[in-house]
Amino acid sequence: MLEQIKGKLVVSCQALADEPLHSAFIMSRMALAAEQGGAAGIRANSVVDIQAIKEQVDLPVIGIIKRDYADSDVFITATLREIDELMTAAPEMIALDATLRPRPGGEALATLVRQIRQRYPQVLLMADIASAEDAKSAEQLGFDCVGTTLYGYTTGSAGHRLPENDCAFLRTVLAAVTLPVIAEGNVDTPELAARCLALGAHSVVVGGAITRPQQITARFTAAIAQQSANRT
């Protein structure tokens, strides 16, 4: 799978329960549209969405399950429970929160990775990280790749975005590890996606800028409102 997506685009087709496009059928059609547009892979949330997507497209899938736990801020594929559920849909890769934050039940990330490798040796593991330290830890734990997914979404990285300072965080991570680095998080233009690849990213994941029309619409309306304010 890593060879299939190298130098190419992965489209994240996700809609949570409170979003207007929340539907396995709609996400499967989003994935089909992404495939027709040239995407090399799909990132998807939940077993039902992955199953529906795999019925529509012949692209490798990065699977996740988002679930909140009362004792931890970690919510992307946080425990072996989510891994077991995802493997019923057989994604080629599973992404999980690999930040150094406390995990549900106090479980160590190293323990979880070891359990996954023993139970499902065939699946690739992507580490969703928010710092260079997270990335280094993920490499030591034996992840197959790292993604900048959580940069800007943790306490330590809050207020930051991947595009800042010509993708300075991406360049920091690329220098910190030898693993393939997947650029993900606020990659909101084709030019930025191309820039991430030019800097050395193995692949790039784009979600909201392609598959969340409410966010796309908000960008247009904000620009129009700003133009109106400037004229006034």
C-alpha cells in the first residue's frame, strides 16, 4: 500500500454523526468520486463506512474509529477494541493516535502496538502524531509510517497549523525520522498538497477541502463577507 500511495493523494472521506453527510452510502460515493478524480487511497472512519467504500472502489483504505473515552483525550483508534472492530472490514492500513498523551485505561502505546502485531501481522500501522517526539517514539515502536494528523489538535500544539512557515512542522518531522511521513491536517489547497510532496512527504491526505461541503461553503462565504466589508 505504501508504494501505491507514494507521491500521490489520499482522500479522507469522513462525516461524523452531527454532520449533514453522515452516511455510509454517501461516504462510499465520495470515495468513488475521489477515485474518479485520481486519488490513490482513502482514509475512512468506522467499520460500516469502510465496508461500503470497499464495495465501491478498488483503492487501499486507511481505517480508523473515533471514539471518546472519559479518562483520556486519545480518541483515534485508541484501544485494541477498535482494532478488532476495524479488522472485520480488512483495511490495508490502520491509523491510531500515537501521541505521548495518557491512553484509555492507562495502557502503554507500546503494549497496544505489540498486541496488534501479534494478532494482525498483515496490517500496516500509521502513527497519527502531533510532535517530533511523537514521531521518534512511533519509529522506535515499529510503526510503518507517521502522519502529521494531530498537529494543532493537542494541548501542546494548539493554535498551530501544518501550513505555517512553509510547512515547518512537516520539515521537522521529516528530519526526525526515516519512516515515510504522510502530510495530513489543514492541507486545504492543491498547491499546498503539491508543496508537501515537494518537501519530501511520502503522500498527502486531504479531507475537509474535498469532502466536507459545509467547510468549503464557509470558506467562500467568509471571503465574500470580507470583500463586502472591504468595499464598505
